[in-house]
Amino acid sequence: MSIRVFRWRAIGPLLLFALLGAVLWVLFADRIARRSAEKIGTAIVGAKVEIQALHINLANGDVTVRGLTVASPHEALKNLLQADELLADIDVLPLLEKKIVIDRLAANGLRFGTPRATDGRVPGSPESSVSGRVMGEARDWAQRFQVPALQLATGKIDVATLDPRRLSAIPAAEALSARADSSRRAWQTGLDSLRLAATLDSATATLARLRTARATDLAALNEARRAIDQLKQARNRVTTLERRVTGGLAELRAGVAGLDSAKQRDYAFARGLLKLPSLDAPEIGIALFAPTAVAQFQRALYWTQLARAHMPPGLLPRADAGPPRARRSGSTVRFPREHALPGFLLRTAELSFQLDPTASPPKSYAGRLTGLTSDPALYGRPTLFEASAPAVTAGAMLDHVHATARDTAGATVQGVRIPVFQLASLPMRLDPGQGTVQLGFTLRGDTIRARWAVRSTHVAWARDSSASGSTVTDLLWRTLSGISDLQVDAGVTGTLTQPRLSVRSNLDEAIAARLRAMMGEEVAAAERRLRAEVDRQVDPAIAPVRPRVTVLQTDVTKRLAEQRGRLDQAQKDLEARLRELTRIRLP
Amino acid sequence: MLTIVKLLQSLIKALHSEGTPGQLAAGIALGAILGLTPLVSLHNVLIFALIVMLNVSFAGGMVGWALFVPVGFLLDPLFDWIGRTLLFTPAFTPFFTSLYNTPVVPLTNFNNTVTLGSLVFAVVFFVPLYFATRWAVTRYRATIGERVRQSKWYRAVTASKLYNVYRLFRPEA
């Protein structure tokens, strides 16, 4: 019995099934594409991407998106952008390679920073999503900046506990005292070892015999000369000891002087324990504006790093997380090939946007984006963005063509509504009104250079009614509320791992001068208290050392002088008697 | 519960169909590919077309699919490992690069670790599964198959309306 291989009568149902699939495609392709676009967009941005309508016309290679809303990944109730309509002219054939190539995109009615009713952030876990990982890295980077708190709200000066173990004068005094004792013992031993008493006794006895001797008594004369030699040797030993003592005493005196230096150091250390409000203008700038400035830089870093993650340099295979599904997603590996099309390429986009939708009438601007691609090495040119209009200049270049990525972005917007600043550490708000905002951001490899500047000439101040006022804040309020212009310049330089932040503003010097005037006397009083505390702890240790060294110096010097005097006197007596005996007397 | 009942129904029908043990085993083995690999993949359209077009047991294909879906879920970590190993083997990179840049092929999601790993596993598993199933069906029919066919509940199953639909795709002798 032969069995047929094909079931020909199933062709009909199979064709019917295929037809059904085609009908379903016609009916649901737009919906499926819209949901896929929302899902992919949300995964890339790290915030909700919503599309009201999406229509694919494969015959003409057109895709139309209406009502695009991209939520901000940084602010809960704010959109990153909204677009009325996006018209994309796509290449159809690359779709067969699962590649999306958009020749031209026209984006109309773009609006930035519009409010939204619900939180659009999608917190992705750092392990499973690129946006979650990049967000975490940007947050960690921002936390590297130690922003000092400006303790102006109370203006209180605090003094930490002075730990005697950390004072240097006390151990120095103890060491000097011990050294004085050991020197005294050493010198006493030296004096004893001179054996001067025996030499002097011998000289005295010789002198006594010499008084009764005659000039012809040669033995007595020789004995006298030997005694004089012994006296000279003894004096040499005394001289040697004197040199040692002089050196030792000089060291002890230096030690005493060192106690004064140690005490000065202790004063300086104690001053360091004063928790003073910062009086330096640059530090005040950092304390006031660093949180806002760092937030701007953090956002710029997030978008740059996100671009690097999705537009990596090089042609090596690389893995991304697979599509979300009930089963394990796995990883999807891309295999870019030279001279082939990138997985995604947007050749040109013409953007029409509004920066301040609340303005009446809203001002429209135009921009152009070229070469946005998932494989910059294949495309071979950097991604460029430029927008210019009266009062607006913006540009960006993402150059991931080579191994070391170079990303640059800059924008200057004039006459834009600047958000209100809640000044850190101060119970007051600063409303800059309309002004100029500049942002420059460059990331070469991991070397960062960024600048954020704000200029305004119509500043309005508001004081928090809930905060309790202190003398300091009252005075600062009077100082600051009279300032009508604002100039803030913030910058970051260095590497991503070791960034350096600087912030300057025209408010800094005003606050610093006012603080110096107000806090100066209080600071001086606090310093006096600390010096007194240092004296109280150090002086009992230092006080006995100084007289001990003085007494030792006097005692040793005196004893050495006495010994030397006795030796000199004995030698003098002997020499006089010798001269007397040996003098030639003429008849 | 209904799914399990339907699965049993399909299994019983398939076991007692007019098809040979080889046709039933081939259907189950092809259905296993559907179950082991992620369903929404282009290669599964081809597998489904084969189940429909080839003279194999359609019910066997559906049973194989249903039986191996949970197995696929369980073995996903293994598939992920197999796919990752293959895709990141430098010797295969030129081959995969060619495939990746060939029209239509990327639509199969072959470059996904789980998809590739499960497909490779299912293809390798196809032959032993076919022979094991064919032997098992032969043994079943030779031992207790006839008694089951005579039972009341079997007649109840075969009398249902679904059976008529099934007959459209039953293997032809």
C-alpha cells in the first residue's frame, strides 16, 4: 500500500487560512504597528510613548503617525515632547531584512515640556532594560557631587568636641620632658666619669710639696709638670662634655620652641572644628544652584549615554534584550555588515516645533535632523541636528563612527520662560521670569565638559511662608529681594568618574558679604572659645616642661663652670710655683 | 479544564485515526517544533503549512504542539544557552552575518538566542521523537487500542461535532 506524501485537498483551507491572515493584516496591521511602536519607544526612552493613530501604506511606502506623546523619563507629570503629526517616507525593500530606513520624516507641531495628567515614567530595572541601566548610571554620576549645605536658615555656629588625643602639643610636651630627664642623667654620668676630684687632689698634694721644694729638687719639679699635664687632660674632658651639653641644651631649647608651634597647630585644628556657614562665594554658588545645574547635566548625560547604548560604534555583533513575550525573551544579536544597510536609519527629518506653547501667539521654529542610525559605523557619518530661528540656536552632533564616541550638544534660547528656582538651604524662591538659557554639553569618550548658564533681568523673589524666619534669613531676604538680575554659570569638567563642578552666580558675593558682616563677630567669639579650650587642655602638659629645661640648663652649666674653674685654679697655682722655683736669681 | 479535555480528545482521536503510526508520529514531531519554539516566528508558518499540506496526522500535530508548549517553557534557559553559544561562536559569525543581511531571513528571528536555541533543539529532537512516537503508537494499537475503540466514551468523543472538522484533515491512506 502506497501512502501519498501531500494532502492536496488541504490546499483550499490553507489558502483560506492565508487569505484570512491577509484580511487580518489589513484590519489590524496599523494597530499592531502602533502597539509595537509604543512598546519599542517606551523601552528606548524609559518613559511612556503613546500614539493616537498610526497608518501604514506599504504601497506608497508611507507611515503616518498622529498624536505622538513621549513622556519625560525625569519628571512625573511632564511630557518630553508631543507631535501633532509625523509623516515618514520609508524604503519598503529593507523591511524584508527587518530594517527600517526612513528617507524623509516630516514632524509637525512638536511641543516640548507640556504637562500631562499621569506619571509617564517607566522605571526599568537596571538589569533588564537599557534605559533603566543608563538612568541608574546617570543618577549615580549625579550623586558624585558633594553639594555642601548652606546653614543659613538658622545661622548657627556649632563647635564639635575637642578630643585631647588629637592635640599635638600634649604628646610633644611629654616627649620633651622625657628627653630632659634622660639628658640630665646622661650628663650626670658624664660629669662623674671625668674623675676630677682625684686629679684635683693630686694637684693639691703636688702643690704642697712644691712649696717646700728647692729649685734643685728635680723630682718635685717633674712631678709638678706631670700634674699640670693631668690637669690639662681633665680640662679637655670637661671641654668635650661641655660641647655635648651645649648641643643637648640647644635641642631642648628647640623642643621648647616646638611646643609653641605645636600649640599653634592645635589652634588651627580647633578652628577646623568650627562648623561655620560657608563664607566663600564659589561655595555659596554651589550650595544654591548645584542641585538644579547637576539635574540639567544629569539629563544631558542620560540622553547621551542612551544614544551611545542604542547607537554603538563598531561593527562587531552585539546583543540587546529580546522582545518581551510570555516566554523567555533571550537576547537578540545584531550582525552588522560593511556596506549593508543599518538596522535603523533616518536619513533626514524636518522638524517644526514650538518651545513655549503658552506664548500668545505660539512661536514656531524649524529644525533638521540627519543621519540618525542604529549603526553609525555603517552609515559612516555622524548624526547631526540643527535648529535656528530668531532667539534660538541649537545644534547637536553624535559622532559614533569611530571607536571613541564624541557627542556634542549646545543650545541657546532667548526670551524663554525659565522655571522657578527653589534655592537650596534658603526658604525663598527665585522666579527668573523670561530670560536666556544656555546649555553646552560635550562628551568625548568619558571626558566631559558641560556648561549651563541662565540670564535674567526681571527676577522676582518669593519667601516661603511656612518657614520660620531667623535673623540671618531676614537679613538675607532683604539683601536678595533687592536684586533684580540673575546670572548663573555652572560647569562640569573632568572625566565621568572624576567630575569637577563649579557654579558661580551674581548672588554669591552678595550673600557672602552679608554673611561675613553678620557672622564675623560670632565666628571670632567661637574661635576664642576654642583657643581657651586648647589652652586648658595643653597648658598643664606644657607648663612644667619649660622650667624643667631651664633649671637643667642652669644647673649643668653651673656645675661645668665650677669644675672648669677649679681645674684652672689648680693649674694656675702649680704653674706659678714652678715659675717661681725655676726663676734664675742673680747674686 | 476544557483545554485538557480537548487535548485528551485530540489525543484519543489521533491514536485511533486511520493514519499509520508513522503519520501520527510525524505529526507529533512537527507539532513539537511549534510547541518548543516561540510561536510567533516565521519558521512556524512553514511548520504549520507542512502539517497541513503533508500527509501527516493533523491531530497529532496539534497534540504535539499542545504537549510541548510547557516543555518549551521549562527548557527556555537551555535554549537560551544553546542559542547564545551558537550566535557568539566566532567561527559562525560570517554565516550569521550573511543570514542577517539576507532578505526575509531576519524575519525568522533566528538571531534571538531562545528562538535559535529552541529551533536547533527541536530539529535535533525531531528524529528521535518521531521514532519513539511511532514505536509507542504501534505498541498502543497492538495492545489496548481495540478495547478503547469499543468503549462507550470513545464513541461519545468521536460523535462530537468537532470530529467532523477533524475528519477534514485526517491522514489519507
